[in-house]
Amino acid sequence: MATKSLSIRIDEEMLDKLHVIADYEGRSANSQILVLIRDLIERYEAIHGEIKTGKRT
């Protein structure tokens, strides 16, 4: 699986809070975001079924 890059805009206070949580969990901010996204997808699929994906560019 190829790894893609994604840029987001986030206000400074939210980013600071993300870093606090990531540090507490022993993760980088990037890894913490991936965990949050993975958890969200799992919850969504538990309710709605597997998400079928197509190739995006």
C-alpha cells in the first residue's frame, strides 16, 4: 500500500492540544491523527458496513 501525504489547516491551540495528547499516548502528532482516523473508520463501518473505495488521485 502506497503512503500518501495530506496537508491540513489547524489552528495553533488545537495543534498544541493534539501534541499534548500525542505525547501522553507516546506517539507523534502524525501517528495520533492516524489512530483517530482509523478509529473513526472502524466505528463508521461497524454501523454502516465496509466502505468500498475506488482509486483516488
